[in-house]
Amino acid sequence: MGPFTVLVKKELLVLSRDRLGLAVLFLMPALFILIMSLALQDRFQELNKVTLEVLWVDHDGGAFAKRLEERLAGTPEITLRRDTPAQGAESGEALIARIAREGPAIALVLPGGFEGKLRARLDAVQGVAGSGETGSEKTEDDLATLIYAPTLQASSRAFFLGHLRQAISRLLVRELFSGLAPGAGEGDETLERLLAPGSLRFSERFAFQGTRSGQAMTSVQQSVPAWLVFSMFFVVIPISTAFIVERQQGSLLRLRLMNIHTFQLVAAKVLPYYLVNITQMVLMLLVGVFAVPAIGGDQLVLGGSYGGLWLIGSGTSVAAIGFALLVSTLATTSVQATTAAGAFNLVFGALGGIMVPKVVMPTAMQAWTVVSPMAWAMEGFLDIILRQGAWHEALPEAGALFLFGLACIVLASAVFHRANA
Amino acid sequence: MIRLEGLTKSYEPRGPVALEGIDLAIPQGSIFGLLGQNGAGKTTLLSILTGLIGKDRGQVHVGGHDLDREPRAIKALTGFVPQELAFYPMLTVRENLAFYGGAMGLKPPRLGERIALGLSITALEDHAHRKAGVLSGGLKRRLNLAIGLLNSPRLLCLDEPTVGVDPASRRFILESVARLREEGMTIVYTSHYMDEVQQVCDRVAIIHRGRILIEGAMNDLLASGGEDKALRVRFESPPSAPLARALEQAFPARVGSEREAVIPCDDPVETLARLTPLLAANRGDRVASIAYGLDSLEDLFLRLTGRDLGD
């Protein structure tokens, strides 16, 4: 065995003895993935499937209101809740206070003249169609009142408003149609099917590049690569601590006396921690595939390119280790190294779409992610996992990460060599 | 074994000089003590000697090799035991020795032989499979020493090898060092413990602010007190004026301090014979001690630097 092999073997041996440190490196990201996947599950589901609870308050009680209630209740994305008679009698202000305090997300309040307003609108339409008269002023009045909980997402509000407008429009169209064709009355299934919005079909497809059928982004597909990248960069702390302790206790001095070049001393750290990083990656992906669905979350879809995963994982590892070595050689104490490393990791993570997914950042902020190597790694993983690209799709990001890591290693060697010259 | 000529080093271009014009010759098979306060230049001297840092000027020859031309050869014949416990606490004693041995290029079966010898010299055989981190302070020091011996060095540099150890381990280390000298190894030894330097070293140099104040064989230095050979008379209180006058008339004596008179001489017996009647004539001046040379290395150090090592 040459000196370099001996150095690598020693690193592996020291690492294997530090069971607590290893446990933190593997369990911390696994826990993050489990927690964040479940915590963000509803937020990501909202992008794909809206489930809204709506309080139904009917002060009208007419036929139109009855049919609207049936339509809304029959919508899978909406859960309709009805007030008790006592609650129904409370004032508008009391209702607002209740919604603010305990929800649900939306309250739909039909006023006493709801039926009349719709009839007036129908009359106006028929007038325009029959004699060319313009509609009456009554059609400009508010049909109903919507009260939103303060925490309601804009997307949910837009969905419900659109759905409500569509449902009322369908009622009006049905009413007009039944006037034109008296035989097609209430309960006509053919007419109902033809007017149903679901009968208007579109071809939908997410922009996946692989042959496997794609899926919309779920929390697990955001969380696994995000916290995987973050944890891989987390090796900066054990590497820098070990390096500085070795320097302070004279082990590195002793090794330099043995004619071992500083580049060898620095580079010997790469292989052991690369193995740690790749093991982290495999474990975290397994957590996404098996553990998250086992506790009620979505299952991670890996994409079709295991080579691509290895490529981007390796690039991320080299970048993380290189950065760790640079911090190790620049810092003079363990406290300084761990503080700096932790701070850099948080900034890289915040900018890199780890803490906050890049897709929800403002456009200007998204442009800033380019300065974070974690963002390059994240994009590379998403190329494979989410966009289901082939291995070469991750090549630009992996290449950038390799270059970043190698530059850091060379710089770290130069700094270390200069400091000991 | 070691020859230094005009060795000069400063860490900044126009900064203070760490070493200035050091001339030193250390013979093969000797234990050479290097004494000085913190920042005096001991570590700089050791670091240049072992090839860890470069020098600005001067010549360094170790074992017949010129440091400028053959630094790797000098490193190969040098063992270094730093003051810090330079090993891996998570590895066992044997694993530490195997690692450092492998790093310096030793291969089986020679690696195994050197490990066995290192364990034997430092009496660590029974602890070979224990993790280094759980050893006592004395055993850790022994492991530190064992690692420095792995490459069969001809020159061994020991930097404070007995810091923080119990008296038994300290004695063991000093005895081990003495045995290594008997096998022909040259040892450069730095320590804050003057008594152990006095006990174990053949030669000593006192370094102060980058310069060597004094250097020579231990016995000669103690006998001369660091200057011309002299008889030192210490009084319980400052000598009376008549006695001081009598001493200065009879000898080229100096009443250097309030209670001490220094009488340079080559023959202490003859000087003592002339001194006794003078002291008898002045019985009121009570004598505390009369000595030829110095009692200890610490006295010498204090006399030369004006401070002790802890300052």
C-alpha cells in the first residue's frame, strides 16, 4: 500500500469508529425527508387537486338555490358544510368572526332575493334574444356574498370562484334551454351530460422527457432531492472538524514530516466522504420510495436513469467535499469552521431552493439561485427524478459541480501548503 | 550529526527575527537540551531542522546531508515527537502505529517488526489493542514517542515529551531516552522541566530572543556558571563594608548582588584557603553557602536570561 492508500484507509477506519457522527449524517436527512414530505404534502397536493370545505348559508330557499347546492355538493373537490338553524340565524358580522376564528375556508351566503335576481337575469337574456331590449339594472347587483378565511390561498379562491360562476351559468343555460325545448326537462341525463364541464376534454401532459408516464411534482419529489443535497453538503462539518483537530494535535505536522505532499493529505479525505455521500444518497432515495409512502406520504418516483442519479450524486459529493476542505484550511479553529460551514450551508440552502422550492420563489429571486451549488445539484436531481431525463440531461449541472469541487480542492491544497511553508 | 552555521529566520520580511546567526554543532549519540522561554526560537529551530519550514540564510547539515539539497533524506533519518499528542484517539495503539508506519512507506514484514519494536521500547505491548483515546496521560506520551521511533531515526527531536505525565511515566520516558542514546541515536530535547534536562542531557544550549546565549557540555556550564570559573559566597545578610573592602583588595572579587560575592578563580581550593581567614576576621558577616559554579541549570538560566521559563 502506498501512502495515499494508507491515508484513505485511515480515514475510513476513523469514520467507521465515529458511530454517532455517522448516525447523524444518515438519520438527520432521513428524518428531514420524512417530516418535510408529510408537512408539505397538502401544499403540493393543492397544486394538483383542490379540496375545499365550503360553508353553505342559504337565506333564499328557492329552487335555484336548491339546484346550486346539489351541484356544489356533487363536486368532488368541494365539501359542503351546512349551518345549524341557530348558526344560520346569526348576523353577517358574527359569521365573519366565526370564519376568521375557526373556518372553514369559504362561506357562500345566498341572500333572500337570490332566486329573483337570477330570474331577472333570465328575463333580460330572453328580452335581448326576443326583442333586442337591454338588460335591467338588477343584473348588476351582487348575487351572493363570499367570505374567505384569512389563510385561504389565492389559487383556492380562484378555483372556487370559477367553479361557482360556471355552476350558476349552467343553471341559467339549463333554464333557458328548457324554455326553448320544453321536452328537455329536469333530469334529462343526455342534456346533463352534454352540458357537464367534464364532457369538454383536453389532452393534458406534463413536460417529462422519459418514456415513463410522468407525475406532477409532489412534496416527496421536492423534499428528497432537496434534503439529500443539503445533507450531502452537511459533511462540511465533520470534515472541517476532523481536519482542524488533526492540524491542532500535530498529526498533519507528523505526516508532512514523512514526505507526504499536502495535496495527498487533502485529497485523501475525498474518497471516504464520497462513499459517505453516495451511501446517504442511496438511503435517502430508499426512504422516499419506501418509508414516506409507508407513513402516508406520496411515493418518490425515481425516473429511469440510475446512471444519471449516480452522476449528479457524484458531482454533488465532490462539490460538497471540496467546499468542506476549503473551509477546513481557511478556518483556524473548530468553532470557526463549524460556524462558517453552518452559515454557508444555510445560505446555499436558502438560495438553492432547499428551504423554499425554487418554483414558488419570485422570478427575480429564482435568478439568484445560480450562485448556489446546492441549486445546481437540485436542478440536476430534478432533471432525473422529476423531468425523467436521461443521464446526459444532468451533465451540465454535474459538470459544474465537479469543476467547483476540484477548484476548491486545489485552492485548499494551495492554502494549506502556503500556511505551512 | 548536526551542524548549523549562521542560521537565520524571520517570519515576516521586515518583522522581528525568530533566529539570528545560530551556530551549533551537535555530536552523534548525544542528548542535546534546548532551553528557552516561549517564543525564544526553539520550535523554529526544530522546525527548520526537521525540514518543516524553510530558512532565510545559513547552512544546515544533518547526518551529512545538506538541507538545501537533500531535504527528503534529512526527513527520512529524522523522527519527531511533537508536544501535542499527535495520533488518532479513535484508533487503537497498534492501528496508530500501523497507519504512521504505512504513511512513511514501511511495508510488511518490516512494518510489523518496527511496530513490535516501538511497542517494546515504550512498554505498550499490553495496551496495543486499546483505543488511544482511553489511555492514561503517561501511556499517551509513550505512544507519541513510539510513533516517532517507527522509522528507526538517527536523529530524534523531542518537544516537551513529558508534559502532563505522572512521575512514574516521566521516569520511564527519561530512561527510554537514555537507552536510545546508548544505541547511538542523537536526540534533541526541549523541555520546561530544567531538572529533567539536567538529568538526561549531555549538552545544552540556552536560546533567548532568537540567539544562543550559551552552549556546551552540561557539567562545564554548571561549573563555570556561564562565565569564567568562579567561587560564589552567599551571606545571610549584605556583607559589611570592611569585609567587602577586604575581599576586593585580596581578590578580583565582585560583590555582584547584595548578598553574594563572586571570586573568579581556576583553583577553588587555593582560593578557599585564602578566603577563610578573611571570613574568620569578620564573624559578624554570617556565610550562608560557598559554591564553585552553579547548583542547577535553573540557576544558570536565571542568571543568563533574568527570567524563569514560566515567565
